[in-house]
Amino acid sequence: MALMKILVAFIILWPLAGFLLNGLGRNYWSKKVIAYKATGYIVASFIASIFAFLYVQDHGAVTVHYFDFIHTASLTIPFDFKVDALSSLFLLVITGVGSLIHLYSKAYMQEESSPHYARYFAYLNLFIFSMLLLVLGDNYIIMFMGWEGVGLCSYLLIGYWFSNGSYNYAAKKAFIMNRIGDLGFLLAIFWLIAKLGTVSYNEVLTAESLAKLSNADITGITLLLFVGAMGKSAQIPLFTWLPDAMAGPTPVSALIHAATMVTAGIYMITRSNILFSHSEITQNIVAIIGISTALLAATIAIKQNDIKKVLAYSTVSQLGYMFLGLGVGAYSGAVFHVITHAFFKALLFLGAGSVIHALHHEQDIRKMGGLKSKLPITHITFLIGCIAIAGVPPFSGFFSKDEILAAAFEKNKIYWVLGLVGAAMTAFYMFRLYATTFLGKFRGSNEQEAHLHESPLAMTLPLIILAILSAVGGAIGIPEIMGGHHWLASQLSTIVSTPHEASLTVSTEWILMGVSVAIVATSLLIALSKYSKQTDEEPSSAIGKFFYHKWYIDELYQKAIIEPLNEFSLFLKEFIEKKVIDGAVNGTGKLVQFSARKVRLIQNGQAGYYILFMVVGIITLFLIWFNDIYILRFIHTLTQK
Amino acid sequence: MLILFLLIPILTAIVLLFIKKNTLASPTAITASLATLALAVFASFNKVEAFDMAWLPSLNSRFTLEADGLAKILILLTSISLPAIFIATAKNQYKQKNIFLSLLLFTQAGLMGVFLAGDALLFYFFWELALIPVYFLCSIWGGEKRIVITFKFFIYTFLGSLFMLIGILFLNAHTAEHSFSMQAFIHANLTDGQKITAFALFFIAFAIKMPIFPLHTWQPDTYEQSPTAVTMVMSAVMVKMGLYGILRWLLPLFPAAFAAHTHVVVFLSVVGILYASFIAIRQDDIKRLIAYSSIAHIGLMNAAIFTTTGIGIQGALIQLFSHGINVLGLWIIADILEQQTGTRSMQQMGGLAKKQPTLAILLVGFALANIAMPLTNAFVGEFLMFNGLFILNPWIAAFAGISVVLAAIYTLNMVQKVAYGEISEKINNMPAPNKAAQTVLIILLIIVFVTGVYPQPLFTLTADTLQQLLAK
């Protein structure tokens, strides 16, 4: 226990120390020192996480207590952390992928001047710190601290190049949309406190607590928690911030907007799965929102030409799959997909970063092409990422996606069919992206072509490691019909209340897999053959334009929400405040002034009013002091009537 | 020792009237205010004897000073604010600065008296003592429209004071021995109808001071037109007089009338919170933006107190302190910007992060506190207060919760306009950073985060008050 107390403190405080040191010393250290320090702290945190993970494997879940955050007569919220099967897995992913991305950033951000370089790494460290709070907290308040903390870091990093107005706008949009979700989360917490008087997991997530909650309570609480998840994990209707978040540096997109932060919603629901499993309504809503988001984002991804935008919509879509999994009760399947997605999506973003780096900030895939031979490592690793996300066996994405789809099939066949449609689109847009970027002829300028170069080792090494993980990561969850033990599901069996039991027959399961592989393969080959020679023109069909313009959802929000609210604010400010309220006040004031003039107490200027005041004051005091009997008698007579 | 909280500022204020040299006036004020701070820190962690002395024997009014947790936390806030303000604005040029500082110290004495007074007449006396210097400060050192605005401010608060005075005399008439002491007031012999009348008289005074919608329009104008040092005192400390009055007098004296008006007042406050937040979104003047933001925050505190839930009141008790620290930070930044750029229009700012990165970081820090990010002090208070609202009525909490989003909108708008973007001409012409003011800001920001991570000392400090209030 004492050991874990120290270990957990190290895991959390190292990134915080990195933030403080780099943030405060940004003007003093060289870039090398800054990068090694920042990366070193995360690697140290990763190593400590491995120990914590192993400890939990041997000894089971551990809760460590430091001090009480809030301790009042009616409410106690301890500063406690919990290391169990779920949080220790997330720890490894966060610090592991985090370390790789820090290393990658060292080279990627090299053009920045050293104070800004330090600022970048400080934010990144602060992000890891917040994310660790989020997953390690032993109650919803600590989770909420991390929850808002990662939102802040996301805001700071999206707006990292702060001179650019549109980047700031994107950053603000991300923060505000997340705040809408956070409000839901907060209300859920209040609800829990009102009913149970506690927010600690081991007190809330028990059968006794469930017995105290009515069905309406559970549905209300879970729906509000899900609103929080919608914001953080970019689900309909709060998803439009995530594509805009690509304004941040590419490694940030990989770490925050793909591998870790956006999966916080999945973590939160998995953590609270007991509650969610008790509300059919919420589960259905989660599943429907999940699959709808998966499909909506996939249709948009097909038409985008910005390499990062395609990946961003792909992330939204994959998150939708995870929510589908949660909605149909496949919690461990959703967590499985979180992990594999962290590998291949981080890989794809970093690969995209490598391409962008080589092309001096070109992001339009129509101006790429033929990079296969120029960037061999980037090419092969990116290809592995595409195969993994498309769901081709035996790459990691296949297993995790298949698990979700199988569970969806059991729950409702429509989910499964729609899931397959989404999978087909995923394979299509990923290989459209791959083919347009790496195959065919180079379509950029001659100057760009002359400068084409593979990225340095600090960038390619993370690519290689992530590529290996993307390829073999599925091994942690090989289903039993393939002779595996599904290590992950047994890991999580203590946390997931109703472990998803396969009731499908073996033959059905094989058929489902076969169908999905066939569909994915077909769609993948179509994309490859179509885009290895040509690129997309501006879409001409109505539906193409509709997808290309992202279903006009941003425009809709602008017209339906933002502008009316702005107008309303202006109306309050210019009319209600100035004319109505202040008008009444000033009217009264003028009346006083007018009558004051009438009685000629004051002849000119404002000084008069002070004299008036002083006179009134002095008379009052005088009356009280020397003639209190009179005043009191007066009041007595008044009150006795 | 409590009398020292009055004597130090008053004596210094008198001395200052005779120190004409500017180079000497500022250090004198700073030293005196730091001495008070040391005293306040000591008082916060120790038991303090009440001070009692005959005052107006013919009226049965006694000069009683007492300090419980509520008084102590506000004394501490006042004592932190004054030196912070003096140091941060030490470079500002004011004509006859010694008189300016002297008046501020008189105000400080008045505030201390308000928070310590155990006798209603004494309370009223200090209430006025705190306000009168402010009228002069605004009308002499204020901006262009100072006369009109001060007049409005004066009429408003004067009316409020008048109501309160009538209320005090009214209660006094109904006590057994015509006393002004707290205990006598509690046991005053009133019918239910009279209690409601007395409740209303006090409430109006406090509501104007806070202010509560729709009695608020004096505040943005006054904050905008006053010299920022005065705005700081008003916004960080003086608005707390109203909330203090409610906790100290209104709630213990009229618990039944209080409970009967819970829903009306909470509703009005919540409307005010959203109203002020919406207006803040469209402000371009940084001082007006902070003013409206502060109206929203104070409204939340008032609503939380009126929920009469333990958790809501606890939140408000510590937010009294936290809000003061946070808004003080914002005002100091606004003052630096106004002094160094010559404008308050945020449209003409931009790029501060390039020109003065430290100040921009501090701005972001206080902006986070303003939107109650977790691990800042404001989160603890707001979390508890919203919790209290939720217990009263979940829908009201949800409705008021919209302000959490609105606060993010207007605060981040401010950060974006001031700190980010390309360097504007006004920002580019800023002189070297004001190191003294920045040091003050750094200390305040440390308080923000320390009490945000470990708020327990604030809970401990206010535990006795909370217990007393809930016992009734």
C-alpha cells in the first residue's frame, strides 16, 4: 500500500513537474534540455505505470488516499486514486503512447523558438497530468478535474499558434462545446450527491446504491453522464469541434484528439457500466447516437481532401463505434477498440505529420501522390495503420471492431448492418487517403519534390513501434472461437458488471466475420484501384456536395444557435439594460433632481448633492445622538398603530 | 486586538493627509496595510477575544467587535486586497495621491468595522463610513462621466442605507431593552407580518449593495468610471458587505421570512446570473465585462445562500473569499492594460501574449479561475453552491448551470481579444512590464491554486459560522 502510494504519486506528479519546470523555465533552457526533460518525465511515468500495472495483476485493485479535497459536515470528497484493471490499462496507453508522441514532437516541433517549444511541451505534460487524474481518480469529482483539465490542454494546444485568429476560434469552439457536455456531467454528479451523498466509485457503483435509486434517477444520471461523454468524445450533436481541433500541431492531434482525450467518454461509461446497464433507455440512446455518429462522420470523411480532416472524421466515426459497443453492453469490446484505435490512429496521425513535415506544411492530398518511394518508412507504417483501421485480419482493428459488431448483431441486427456499412466506408476512405497520398505520381511543386525527405529517427521510431502494435495489438483480445482466451475481457471481468457472453453459435460468428471481411476487402480494393491514378475533383452531385460540406452542420449551428444567442445578448444589452432598466432608474433620478431644483436646495453642480447628503447624514446622526428619545418615540408611535 | 483592525487604517489615513510627498505616501499606505495583513493572518488561525466598550449609552448601543469564521474570512480578504491594490497601483498617477490613499484607508476601516460589528447601530455606522469615502473617490478621481455616475451610485446606496436604518430602528423599538445587540434583535418581539416588513427593509439594502437584478445598473457604470484602485476595493470587498449582511443579520434574525422568500429570491438571482452573463458576452470594454461577470458570480452566491442548504451556504462562505481574490486579479490586469495601452476597448488590444507573455499567462490564469476550472479556488465554491441549488430544485440548478457555459464564452472571448492574435498598435506601444503589479498577481494566483487544490483551511475557518447558521 505504502509502495503504491508513492508509485501513484510519481505517476501523476512527474508530468506535473515537467509542466512546471518547462513552463517556468521556458526562457532559460535549450530546446534539447526541454524536449528530453518533458519526454523523460513521461517515460518515467510510463515505467512507474508498468509497475503499477504489474502490482494490480498480482494483488488486485488498490485505492490510495492522500487527503480530503472537500470535507464538510454533509459531504466528503477525498483526494483518492484507484489503480485497478481498467485504470491501469488506460495508464499504460496514456503514458506509453504519450511517451512516443513526446519523442516524435522533439523533431516535429524543431522549427519553433525555444520559449514556444517549451510552452508546447509544458502543455503536453499538463495534458498527460490531467488525463492521469481523469483515469486514476477514485470518484467522479477527481475524474471531473481531469475531464476539464484535458479540455483546457486541448484548448491551449489547438490555439498553440495563437497569432492565427481562426485557430483561436477553433480552440474556443472546442472548449465551449466541451463545456456544454461538462455541464451535463456536473448535473449528474449533483444528482448522485443529492441521492446518495457520495461520489466515490466504491460507494456509488454498488448494488446497495442502485437499490436507493429509482429507474428515473438511473436514467437521468446516465443520460447526463452521456451528455458529458458526447462533448468530450465528439458525438452527435457535440462533434463539430473535433475536426476543427486539427488546427493544433499534428502530434497533438495524434495524442489528444485521437488516442487519449477523446476516449475519455468511453472510459467514463465503462467505469459507470453498472448504472448504464440498468437503464435500457440510456443504452439504446447511446447505441443509436454511436452508430449515427459513426455513419455521419464516415460519409464526410469520404469527401475530404485535407489529410488531417480525413483522419479527424475517421476518429469521430471510430468513437461512434465505441459508443455503439457501449450501448449494446460490449464494454470490454469498446475498451478493446479504444486501445487498438489508440495505436493505429496515433500511428496514422503521426504518419500524416511525417508527410506534412516532408512537404513543408502541405495538407491537401490532391497535391501529394507518389510518396511511396520517397518516404519508405512513413509509407509502410501508414499502410499498416490503414489496414488495421479498415479491419483486415489479423491486424488489431479487425478483432476489436469485430467484437463490437458481434455484440451489435446480438442486440439488434440493424445495428450490425449499419455497422457493416460504416466498416465498408472506413475501408474506402482510408484507402482513398492512402492511395491518393502514396501511390501514383507526385503532384506537388518541383521545389517540394526536390526537398522530399524521410523524417528523422525521432519521428520514424514512434511510427515503427506504433505500426508493430497496430499489427499485433489484437492479440490481447483474440476471441475463443479462434483459440484465444480473450485476455482483455478476463482482465476487465471484475469491473464490467455483465461481461459480454457470446451466445452466438460458433458458426454464426464465423459467418459474421466472413461477411465483414468480404465487404471490407471489396471496398478497399475499389478505393485502391480508383485512387491510385486519379484524385477527387470538387464534388458535383448534390449528395457529394452535401458530404463535402459536412452536412452543413456548422452552418446550421451558426444560424440556429450562435446568431440568435448573439442577437439576444445584444437585445438585452442595448434595449433591456439601457432603455428599460436604466431608463427607469434614470427617470427616477431625474425626478429627484427636478424636485430638488424645485425646492432650491441645490443651485448648481453635483457638489450640491454631497452637501445634501452630508446634511441629511449629520441631521440623522444629530437626531440619534442628542435626541434619540424623540426619534424612538416617533417610531414607537408608528409601530404601535 | 480586533480594535487594531480599525485603528491602524484610521490612524494611517489621518497621517496620510499630511504627507504631501508622493514618494512617501504610497510606502506609508503599503506598510500600514501589510501590518493589517499580518494581523489578519494571525487572527485567522487563532481565537480572538471580542472587543466591547460603551459607545452610545443613551441608546443602549455598544461598541462591540466580534470575529467568527465569517468575519475572519472577510477580514482576511480585505487585508489581502488593500496591500495588493496599493502595490499594484503604486505607479499610477493620481492628483493629491495622499488624500486618495487616505480615503481608501478610511474605506478599509469602514469595511473592517462592518465585518466585525456585533451591534446593529455600529454596523450601520461602519456601513456608511465605508461608503462615504468611495463617493468622494469616484466623484473626484473618476472618469469623464464620473459626476452623473456617482450620483446614481449615491442615490442607490443611500436609499439602501436608509431602508436599513429604518429597519434597524424598527427592530430596536421592539427589543426588550431597546438594545441594538445581535442577541436582542434575535429575541425581538415581532409579529410574523412585522418580521416580513423588517426582512424586506434589510433585504433591499443588501440587494442593492450586491447588487441583485434588476437593482444592478449602478454597478457596471460605477466600476467603469471609478479609478480602478477604487473599483478593486468595491468589487473585491465591498460587494461582500451585502452578502455578509444577509449571512450575519438577515438569516439569523428572520429565518422564517427568509425561508418563505427562498424561491422568489433564488429565481431573481438566477435570472440575474444569466442576464448578466449574456450581457457580458457583448461587452467590448474590459472593465464592463468584468463588472457584468462579477454580477453573475455574486448572484450565484446570493442564490446559494438563499437555498438555505448547508452545502450551498458552505460554498458561498468560501466563495466570498475566493471571488474576491479572483476578481481582484482580473481588475489588476485590466488596470495594467488601461494604464499601459490607454484604452479599455478589447478590440484595440490583441497580441499581448507576444508583447508581455507573463502578463498574458497571468490573464489566462485568472480567466480560468473566473470560469471555475477545477483545481482553482472558484471551482470548490461554485461546485458546492450549484450543489445547493440542485438540492433546492434540479431545474433551477440546470437553468443556472447555463451560466457555466456562458462564462466560458465571455471569458475566452476576453482572453482571445486581449492575449491572442497579431500584435495591435496599442499593445505594441506598451512600456516595460509593471513588475510590482505582476508580483502581486503571481501571489494572488498562487492563492487561487493552493486554495483550489487544498481548500480545507477555508472550510475549517468558516466551520463555526456554518454550524451556527444551520442550528437555526
